[in-house]
Amino acid sequence: MTPADRTLQRIGFLLLPNFALMSFASASEPLRAANLVAGTQLYQIRLLSVDGHPVRSSSGMSMECESVASVGEHCHTIFVCAGGVPDDWTSAENSYPALRRIARQGVRVGGISSGAYVLAGAGLLDQRDFTIHWEHASILREAFPHLTPRQARFVVDGDRITCAGGVAPLDMMHALISDRLGQDFARRVSDWYLHTAVAEPEASQRSSAAERFGTFHPILLMVLEKMETTIEQPLDRRSMARLAGTSVRHLDRLFALHMKSGFLDTYRNIRLAHGRRLLEQSPLSVAEVGFATGFSSSGHFSRAFKMLYGVTPIVHRRKVSYKAS
């Protein structure tokens, strides 16, 4: 390591209420390990909050924090760490001015898990390549139609770094440490945590379609993946069969044999599952969620939702809001 490599880097973590503890640990612990492996302090971790008050994680653990407005400009990098409750993301609006100012001052800014949503709200992802946890991607696209997140584990675009969360920050930190201190040193840090299978940035966030749907039939997989990407404007059976290079009759037989469910039922359930996530994680009205999932009216969406989940969309949203509070 050269003297320049040993320069202390302050890495800030702006913690939002109910932040995901696993994501935070996966990002911060490799920095602590790097200090131990090097035998000197290469990184200093600073815990930040919007107002300088303690912040509780989704598991209830409370972290003492400093104010991002007062400490942020002294950091080399700041990561916004958020969890899965949209109200917590929007409550971070008063951090936008500080984040913009810090970014203008040359501080590298990142988002972990749904932290990218906060960066988008602050206008820090415009014309940037970025990612977000797959479960929150549709909510971000609805809120910021001009932005398109990638389904990658992490993305480094100059002084913007975004990560899908979970254990993916281990991969991200391996890349950042490797870029600064070399591949051999980064490997020693990853080995410290038995992180022997370091994933590439473009690796999938989710299990394969074959694992999600329980089938390996190539025609079905092609159609099922197309269903997941055409939720707002569903395609009819004839169009799907043409895309898959088969007949409508054969497609119906494949669904009956391998999925134990018809084409229309499977498609509708995929759309309703997406609608349920929007109800839980977005401020969209029931009617807007219905249109975003390809239903012709809010009434049609509500009836289909209740048939599958046993409650209306309004009742479901109310139950989720009650649990979150």
C-alpha cells in the first residue's frame, strides 16, 4: 500500500427510520475489516441522520447519529440507507438540500436498498445509471417516470453509487475496496467474512424465473418473463404465443400441464401481486394502482384483488398501514 492508499476516508451512512440492518451491516462491516486487515485506520464510519437524533432500524435497534447537514461535507462518501416503508423515504425530504449541497461539494453519494429513492427525490440521479431493490423499482418508476433503474446488484456511475441492498453491499464494497487498494487486499477483506463467491455488478437481484415459477420449460419461461414486463399493458394469448413461437392451443396445454393454472389466471395473479406491492409501498390511489396493473377500472381491479386475497385493496392498504404504525 502506498502512502496515498492509507489516507483516511470518512464514509457516512445516512440512516432513515426503519433502515434495513442487514444492508447497513453488509456495507459497513467490510470497512471495519479493511482496517483490521491493514492494521491501520483506512476508513472511518460516521452514522448520520436527518436531524442528528438516534434512528431505529427495522429490527428495533437504535443507532446514535450525527446530523448529515453538519458532518456530511467532511465525508468522502455518504450512503443513504433505507428500508421498505415508503413513508420513511418521503419523510427524508428535508435532507434533500443537505444532500444536494454535499454532492455539489464533491462528496460521493450513494443509495443502499431503497436509498436510491431518496437520491431520486433530491434530483441526484437525473441522467445517471443506477439501481434499486427489485421490489421498489416499480414504485420509483411511478414516482419518477423519467428515471429507469437497472436490475443490477450495484451500479457505480462516477460519484453516484447505488446498491440493491440485502447482501449485495458485500459485493459493492469488495469492488470499491479493490478499486482503491487492489484486488488482493479486497480478497483478504472478503475472506474475513467467508464471502468467497463475490458477485459481479450485473448479477441478478432475484432467483431465476425457473426457480420463482417452478418450471424449466423454455416456452413457459419466455412467456412468464414477458408477463412480468407487460403488467400495465397485458398481451393476449395469441400475441404471447406468437412471441414464443408456438400455437395458442399448445401454450394452453403447457400452462395446464406445468403451472396447474390457466394462462389468464397466471397472468392476472402476477399483475395482482404487483398491485399489492404498489398498494403497500406507493402513494398511488386504488384506481391508479388498478390502471398500473392493466385493469380497465378500479372496480374491476378491486373485485379481482378481493377474489385472490380475500380483502379489498382499501382494506389491505389499511391493514398494512396499521402494522407499519
